[in-house]
Amino acid sequence: MTFYRYPGAADATTYEWENRTADPDQRIEAFMTSVAPFAGRTIVDIGGGSAFHASRYAREYPDARVLVVEPDADMLAQAFRRLADAPLGNLSIIAANAEDIPLRDGIADIVHSRFAYFFGPAEGGVKSCEPGIREALRLLAPGGVFFVIDNSLTDGDFARFLRQYGWNLSADGHAEQTRRDRFWFEQGFQKQTVASAWVAPNRDVLRQIITMEFPADAVEPVMNEIDASLLSYSYDVYWRWKE
């Protein structure tokens, strides 16, 4: 079983702040709904974490059916607490791995996965995600769309910090970006880079998030390069239709 444990599973408070801080204008959602409207659809969020995004979809599209798939026990606990605090009749949570989801073929109109398992080609100890891609496509009805959201490795402040302090990337990130893009294109996906930002309420909250995302010795250098509590952040949205 392939399993990616995000640090936010052990730090629910910072994870919640990170979700609130990221893409506050919902530019990713605006792009996705321009490709495939969410209203009245069945949406499966694979690796849905604390159900932050899924609960937003359920609230904004009350005629949609939203299913969260998440394997991590701590993330599931966060998701169940969210639903207990604000029940949503059109949202359900399923404890399952991305490679083996107990849902029938063709149940979904839209599959969504954001920073969860679908990292492209195998590297750095992360297994290739082809089994999960096959499972997501099995869930999609003909004409459905699979969206995968990941970091841009070349555009925006966050990508620059990843190259400088976080990941083992080349100086400009283009070699790794090209390799990842090639993987997705070979899997039949298209790509759109969405320019957005992290906008934290203050620098203390931003520091918490940076501390969760970067090595300890990188926190101060990163913070010193950020004015106020905002940094630019670009997302790569990969998507493909189910024929």
C-alpha cells in the first residue's frame, strides 16, 4: 500500500491555517469549474485530508454529492470533527487508500486530488502513482474529469523556496518540472498553471506554516525573504477526461 503521511496530520491547527491561507481567492476552483461545473455532480476527493476542500464544495454546491477518501487516521479524525461541528448532508467520508477505493465503477463525475499521493513518476522514496490513476479513472463515469493539483516547481516564491531550502531540486527547477510534466502528458493529462498566493492573517501564523513545510534551519531565511505575510504561490493543475 502506498501511503503519504502529510505533517498536517499531526498538527491540525497549523494544517487548518495552511488551508485557509492558500489560494484565498479560490483561483484553482475557478479554473476547475471552468473545465467541469461542480453543481449537481458527484465529486470524489481522493486524499481529502481534513475535508477542508470537500466541505467547501458541499456547502457551495448543495445539489452535489461529495465523497472524501482518506487513509490516515489522524486526518480522518480531523474530517469527522469538521463534520460534527458543521454537518453536511451531501458529504460522506470513506477510510480507504487511493489504490483500492470501495466505490462502484463510474460513480463520479469529478475526481479531485490536491497534494495527495499523485506526485507523478517514482522518485525520492515515493512510489509511482499509476495504480491510483487507474483507480481514479475506474471511478469516473464517461465524460468525467480527474483533477490533480501539485506545486509548480518553477513559478512563484514558494517554488523558489523549495529549490533553495526544501527539496533536492536544480537551481531553476526546470529539469524536474519537465520530467513531471512529461509523466502526466504521457498519462493523457493536460496542464494549467494557476498563479495564486498564500495570504496569512499575520507573520506568526505564516511562521507556523513555514515551520511545518520546511526544515528547521530554513525557517528564518525563508521568513526574512517574505514581506509582511504574503508570498506568491503557483499551482500546476493536471486534468484529463474519461472517454
